[in-house]
Amino acid sequence: MPCQGRSTRYSPTSDPPGSPWTASKHLVRLAPSIAVGRHFRTLDGIVLDTSDDMCGELIFTVFAAIAEFQRQQIVKGTREGLDAARARGRPRALTLEQVADARMLLGVGQTQAAVAGKLGVSRWTLRRALDTTSD
């Protein structure tokens, strides 16, 4: 409950939809605006008494540490996902059979644009596939 004569800050919730990262990030972003003598209260009932310098600093240091940890976990997960995708490699747009068919169609006089359209790729993709594969 807010004390009489003190300012109280309200936040929509301590755990907004989405990840907990957003809640911690939001609270840390509000930290500079919460000065000594103010209370912090979320609309779902959590009260943080930041009226004491040491307690307020401790609370927001913990929030900052949690937010930083969560950010590092997100970065780590992203890096692991990118590494796994690189390890799998990028699939080729055209199989060797499709490239052979393209060579045959080009040999009978069809344009690269027409052959690429039939294969569902761009002319540049077809050209690259023709240049990198040999019969």
C-alpha cells in the first residue's frame, strides 16, 4: 500500500505477456525514474519499497542482473541456432537432375528465363547452378 505523502509509480504488470525478459527489462528501464522516497507497485499487486537507498539499489541491481542474464541466454540460444543452421548447410535450389533437364531445354533453344520459370527459380539461380555443376 502506498504511504501518505509519497509518490507511487504504477506498472501495468510485473509479468507482461511474452517472456520474463520483457518484465525485467521494463523494470530496469524504470529504475532511474524511481527516486528515494517513492514506491513501486505493479497493478497485479507486487510492491517494491525503494524508499531506502540501500534497499532500492539492491532491488534494481538484482533486476539488472536478472535482465542481463536473460539477455545473455537469448543471445546464446540465437548463436546456437545459427551455428546449427550453418552446420546443416543451405539446401541447393536445383537438384542435379533439374540442372540436367535445364541443360537439355537450353540445348533445344529455350531461353534461360523460360527454363528458370519452369523450374521455379530465378535466371541468376539457374545460371549459378549451370556454372557450378558439370555433366
